[in-house]
Amino acid sequence: MKFLEDMDCAFPKNLQEALKLMADEKSRGRPIAGGTDLMVQWSSGVLPMPERAIDLSGLPELKGVSENTDSVVIGAAVTHAEMRRSPIVQVHLPSLAQAAATIGGAQIQARGTIAGSVANASPAGDLGPSLLITNGRVVVASKAGEREIELAKFFLGYRKIDLQPDELIVRFILPKIHAGCRESFRKLGPRAAQAISKVMGSYRGSAKGKEVKDFAVALGSVAPIPIRLPEFEQWIVGKEIGKKVLDEAEQRVAAMIKPIDDIRSTAEYRQWVSGRIVRGFLEELVAE
Amino acid sequence: MKTITRIWKVNGEEKTVKVPPMRRLLDVLREDLGLKGAKEGCGEGECGTCTVLINGAPMVSCLIPAGQVRDGTEIMTVEGLEKTEGGRLLQEVYADKGSAQCGFCIPGMILSSYALLSRNPNPDEAAIREAHAGNLCRCTGYQKIVEAVQAAARKWPGNK
């Protein structure tokens, strides 16, 4: 049995130093920032302990939230607490601010980071849906340079992301919500805090009266990765929201996803709740 | 075993530790510095009884590698509470209201109360419940803890 005490850790002072360590197999280590997933996974044996960790929590290049005309740029090591309290995130990415506020409790929100949540790539990662509805991109870096990937293509499969061994996630570029659009986040778990979600979802959309103009919707905990529902999005655009359409929407969402039974919930319940969540989103979208 | 030296301000006193970088802060506080107030409940960041304040923010010390805690960081454990006016007030109201039963959650719970009132001396009930959502208590049902925080808020230093 290995102990955390046996693991080495490097403390690079800036991104360049960190990328240099990652470039060489001999100095490479498992990137760690908040440690809210890794420390648990290592201690419990879910993940084998590596020889070395590389601490990214102090890198100035990975901190901070900023905005340009169209997008919000969030550094990889920005914490959930920083996101939920950021006026920029609250105004331009309300679903992400809401999702960050539901993760764990205050103690976890103060430590866990946006890139850590994405890199952990749990199907139940609470940020996934809020990121996907923005059509945003992630920037990763290696010693050789930067690479930009659509978030929709970054999640590859169960706990798998498109990241090479020498690469680090450095920032997220997330298009702002347009004027006249609405978005929000909803999650269902056994209790409000400190619970892993059974199902969670986010939407971004606009309506003219009762008619849906745009609609992006994403769900988490119903597939190996967070997913958008493109067929549903196409179907709902142009529809007038009323009881008949809502009933059909609920059925369609439930039929479209293939969740699994696990310790947290059943496939059948997840399908039903997903339909209800999307129904609620549509009601909210066209509400006065 | 490689070690790293860190200099922190623990409960107002400067402390130098020489520890393996990935040793949990909880173990450094309890074993190396003899501060047994923070408890280990779950060891997975779920229960909150190992909560300490890092530069004023509540964090679970069971998930923090000691090396990540930079030089100059201010750490407050339950032992440091009585050195502050707000902390002494919280001790009093927790006792008055009967907010502790078995007491195992209290070292973390009361630090979450202290962090909340330091940031927001006039929280509503929802804010109080949310600020303590990361601290599990299996005895009280939380009601008497909420009442204690409300009572402390009324007398909080700076709140007339």
C-alpha cells in the first residue's frame, strides 16, 4: 500500500515551468489543482498513486475571469467559488454560475476548479451541461504551443478527454448569452449539497411569445459524457409551447437518451426526470 | 522521503513545518502541530468536520496537500476561535442554544459559522443553511445550529 506521503510534488512558479516539466517523461507528473477529486481517488485506491504530482494551483496564467465582446474567458484554475461570485459569469453565463454554486459545499467550491472538473471527466460532472450549451472552446497547451478544441469534441468517452500526456488545460472560451436569451441549470440529487447528481441539465434559448426561436439543451449523468440533444433542438425550434408540445417534448427526451442503472439511480427514473427537466426549461423559456 | 518547508500563520502564531509535500494538511495540523481540534470524519471531503479556514475561507483539510499551502498563509483551526471576539461569541451562543450534541461535527461547523458571519454579518436563514451545507451533523437536525448563528449575528462585532 502506498501513502500520499510517498508521493513527490513539483511546484512550478509559472505556466512555462509547468509545461517544461510536463514535456519530459522523467519530470512529468499528475496535474493537481484543488485536489477535491484526486485526493479522494488516490486515498481510496480508485486511481493508482503516481510517482509525482504537479501543482497547478499557484500558476498566475491559469487564474482569472475576463471578457471580450462575445466571450467570457475563464482560467483553468478558477475555482467554483470564484465562478459563482464573478459578476461577469453571473451576467453572461448564468447557467455556469448556478452550476458552480451547487457543487459540494462551500469547502469544496473554494478548492475545486473548472479544469479539474472537466479533466476528471466524470459522467456526473456538474459543469458539463453548462459548458456545452455555450458552444464554447477549451485551450490546451504544451511546450510546443497551444491548441484550441470545441468542448463538444473534448469529451471523448467515459473519463476520457482529448488531452495528450504533455498537455495542460489553460483556459476556456465561452460565448456569452445573447440579449433576449435565457439559460439556466437544474440538478437532481438526494440532497441539495454534497450529493452527486442523479441527473442535471442546462439550456440556453430564446422565444418570441410562445414560439421557440433558439434552443440548446444539454444533460449530464445520463451518458458516459455530458451530451447535447441536437435532434430534439431541431424539432423544438419553431414550435408553439403549449400542453401538447410539452407532453411530446417530455416523451421525446425520455426516449432519446440511454442512461444506465447505477448506485445513484435507475435508467428508467433518469429518463423520466430528464423529460421533466427539459419540460421545465421550455416552460421557463416562454414564461412572461 | 522528500520533504518541503512551509511557514504558516496558524491561529495567529508563526509555525514552520517540514513535511512531505502531499501529506494532508489535516495530518500536519493534528500530528505535527498537535492541534487535535479538526477531526477526521469521512476523509473524503463529504462531512466537513476537518474544516479549517485558509485565509478566511472554509476548506476541508483532509483534501489539501500541505505543500499547496503557501508560505504566509493564515490558517485558523477551532483552537484559534477563542482568540477572536466573534469566535468567543459563537462559543457562547452554541452553548446557550444547545447546538452541540455529540460534538464531533462542531469544530468544522463553528468555523463555517465564523467564516459566514465574517463575510456576511446579516445572513438570512437560507444563507446560513447554505454556508453550513458542507458540514454534516447527525444529531441536531441543524435547527439549533441555525438558531445559534442567528443569535450570534445579532451581537456580531460591528452589528449593533
